Amino acid sequence: MSILSTEQLGHSFNDRWLFRSLHFGLQQGSRVALVGINGTGKSSLLKILAGKLIPTEGRVVSERGLKIGYLDQDPQFAGLKTVNDFIYSAENEQQQLIRQYEELLEQENPSEKLLQELTDKLSELNAWEYEYEIKTILSRLGIQQLTHEIEKLSGGQRKRLALAKLLIDEPDVYILDEPTNHLDIETIEWLEKLLTTGQKTVLLVTHDRYFLDNICNEIREIDRGNLYTYQGKYEYFLEKKSEREATESVMAERARNLLRRELEWMRRQPQARGTKSKARIDAYYDLEERSKGKQDQGQVNLSMKIARQGNKIIELTQIGKRFGNINCIENFSYTFKKGDRIGLAGRNGTGKSTFLNLLTGISSPDHGTIQIGETTVFGYYKQGGLPIKDTDRVIDVVKEVAEYIAMANGETITASQLLTHFLFPPEKQFGMVSKLSGGERKRLQLMRVLMTNPNFLILDEPANDLDIDTLNVLEDFLLQYTGVLMLVSHDRYLLDRLTDQLFIFEGEGSVKIYNGNYADYKNELEAEQKERKKIEIASATLTPKEKIVSKSKLAYKEQKELELLNHEIPLLEKEIMEKQAIMHQTTDPNQLIALSNECTSLTTLLDDKSTRWLELSEMAEV
């Protein structure tokens, strides 16, 4: 039985019906992906189901008291000033108590009486575990300064803030519109585990095919106002969709043949006669509709010319870059070769964008040298979007770069013709940029980059706001691209298909070069973790002398350090858990403050020791 469903749902946009008489039901515990090309109404349907948009016709029916959490592509925070105002709901008693408690602890001389009262109330409501969950979610999504003003946050920070709030509120139904935008790969993998834990009900729109496969067990497609359901993963969906379209094509051809005969019958009938078979006339118009088949939705045509590339491309020698106390890159060297296809991986804030800015000359290294070949032509697709005004016309944005553009086949076309290749019809070409959707803006930005005929193409998060069909076209183009490709993306599918080498930004200035794609790297990490567990189990039965022999690839001092860490880390983890348990039970405010500070110090120490343990373990297995 559906806990959320629609009745005769229809919605129109700009005098065009997106869908009519649509039935959509969502069962408890189901995890559904909604797919379809841009403009089919995916986001509109999500908003209608979440109660954020009133449909043109029909209605949404839900179980009484059903709590729906909705993540918008572009979250709004009207009337809310700080991060705290948004995270802690005014109507949620537990959240408000946790907020008061956290703010009180930050004061230099907190009121012991008030602290005692809050502690008692939190204990009565069993809210200590909830407080820990809130801190974990905020930390995972990189939200640390809760007093920051929301209006000063970047688009990515706003999206992560909205996601954090939704996860903290734990709704009955999670409705997510592009949840992976602005998240790094590690955070996406954490989110996958969170959404698949328990019997969560999830409905999402995403361009990330790995995320879709790992989360969802059902795919529903909106196509020309109709809804099609596929029980399976993305590959199964593609296979069955292809079969469906082939069947529809055959049926449409049969309908066209029959329509010709019916058209002759319609023409033969006297115009003034009222005795025509009404049923047959109605059948004729129904047949006419079915004979149209699938209309060509259009496809982006990526076939730009590539500038000639010489032997010397770029040489990096011991480059380094810092921003205050943050070490982004330290003593990194690399010589780019023809045909390099490199992916940049690492958590947000580890220096990937800084590295790209160094390559393209936007910023300079603190030390080291960057030598760029004379024939190297950059094409830099930036995550931040186009530096243009909303009042500019689309055609003028293109003409700023060039009036005529050379294509891969040797032809020269006008700026207007190129826009048509990229699915911008004349009415949009002469319209304002402000009227473009997020996906259209990204498509326009990509076109501007390719117009310069680059032989060194840098793409920084190109997947954001593009539908899967457009991404497939981009991938096909990039597979044929003969220049150097450098890709920054949280889309693991994109990294796996387009790159064969990784620069892994590990933090603290360290950049590791890995030969292989992201799947290779991930599989290798998992294999190493399994091997470490085997070694731990085996080492428990070895004598001290055997342990030293088994780690003979380390120096004696490092062997001793690793053995000590194997003993210390479990003890630290146990101590942290014990102190957290005491915090949940005590009502003494002074003890609470002391325990909180101790847990913070112990957690930092545990992180440092775990990092060192990982380094020594890797050295032992080299």
C-alpha cells in the first residue's frame, strides 16, 4: 500500500503540459530513482509530492502524519539568519534544548544553574544520542561554524546545509533533488550507507549513476508525460528502455500505415453529412496521435576542432602552495604527456581547485616552476559557472568568444549555428541568460570552453546540473578527445570511464600519483583493508619474535611503533566510548564540560594515531 500517491495528477509549465492523469505511488521502504531528460518535469513532480508546488490539476494523497523531507536543487532560507537558526527547528523541543546547551557551553562563564537545568531536560528526553548524531552529520558535511550568516555561504555550502538539516530531522520520506552536488566522493559514499540503513523510503533525482545503483532498487522514467517503471539497476533500465522504444517504433510505423487508409476514408466522406461513424472518427484521431511515435528530443552535438599539440605540454617541478597555515601542495612534480587522461580525487578542501589555478596561471606557486609548452591551449570549465550578467543575451555571450567557429570536420559555422548544435533554438539565442535553467547555463559554459579549440581540457565538476542523457553525449565526446584531459568530479562513473590515472590529494600538501581509475583505486584500498585485518588476526597468535619477522619490511623502530599502535588504538576507542557513556548519564555541569573537552582531545589523538598506523601498514606491505 502506498504511503504517498497521486490522483489524476497534471501540471503545466509555460502553457505546456509536463504530464496529465499521472499516477505515482510510493511504498514504505522503497528506494526509487526518477529519470528523464531535462524539461520532462522531474523536479516539478518532486516539489508537488513534497507539497512545495501546487499542481495544475489532481492532488497528492499521503498517510496521516507522514513527515516528508525535501532537498531542493537550489535551497532557500527565507527569514533565517544563521546556520543555527536553520539547523535547530523552533518547533522541535529536543533540537532547541541541544542548541541552548551547545551555545551555553561556548560561553566563557556559563551559568551553572542553567546548565544543570538543560542537562536534566536533555536526560529526561533521552536526547544525548540525538545530540551526538547531529554533531556527526554536521561534521561529515563540513558544517562547523554554526554562527555563520546563511547569506554569506556559497552555493555548495547552502546545499550541504540543507542536506544536513534533512538528515537530522529523519523524515518518513526522503525526497532528494541532485543530493550529490557539491559533495566529495567520501561523503557521497557515507551518504549511500546512511540512506540504505534501515527501511528508509527514498525518492531521488540524480545524474550520478553509481549513486543511483547503490541506493535505488527501482527506476521510474518520465517520458513525454508518461511514467514507466523498471525494477532493477541503471543497466537494466537502459536495456528495457531500448526494448520499449524499439517496440513503440514498430507500433508507430504500423499506425502510420493504417492512418493512410483511414485518411482516405475521412477525405471521401461528404463534408456536410452527419452520419459518419463517430466511433471511427474518434479512432482516427487516436490513431493519428499514436502514429507520431517518439518525437526527436534533439541531442547536443560536440564536434569541436582541437588545436595542434607540440611535444612539450606542461612540466611541473617541485611546486608548492600554501594559504596561511593550510598546506595545499608540497613539492609536487609531473611532466604531462600526449594522451594523458587524469582524474583529481580527494576530499573537499585538499587543494584540487588550487592545483588547477596553478596550472592555468590564475595563481602562482610559492616555490617550484611551471613550464608550459608554446602550443598548449587550455580549456577550463570551472565549477563556479559563467562570469556573465543575467541581462546579457545568449547569442552575445557566444559572440564575445568568436563570430565563426571551426568544427572537427573542417567546416566553419556561425555562432548562431553552433548554439543550435547545443540545443539552443533561435528564441533562446536571443533571450536573456536569466531565463536559462541551471543545466542550460552549464551547457552554454561548456560550449564556450570548447569554442577555443583547447588541446588541454580541464573540467571541474562538469556533471552538476546536467541530465544523464547530456552526460552520455559529453562522455562519448571525451572518449574520442585526443588532447590532454584533466577531470575533477565526484561522479565515480565519469572518473572510471574517462580517466586512467589519478592525482590523489591526501591533505597536508601530499599528492599521490596512482596509475588506474577510481574503481581500481577503491578496490586496491579495500583489498589492503582486508589484508590488514587478516594480519591483525594472524598476529594475535604469533610470538613477539614472529611478529618482528612478519613485518621485516619496516625498520626495527617502525616495527615497534606499529606494534604499539595496534595496542593503543583499541584502548583509545574504548576510553572515548566510556567517557561518552558517562556524559549521557551525568548531571554535573562541570563534569560534562570536562568530559566533553577530554573526548575532543582523545578523538584528535585517535585520528593522529590511526593515520600513522595506516602509513606504517602501507610501508609494511610495499
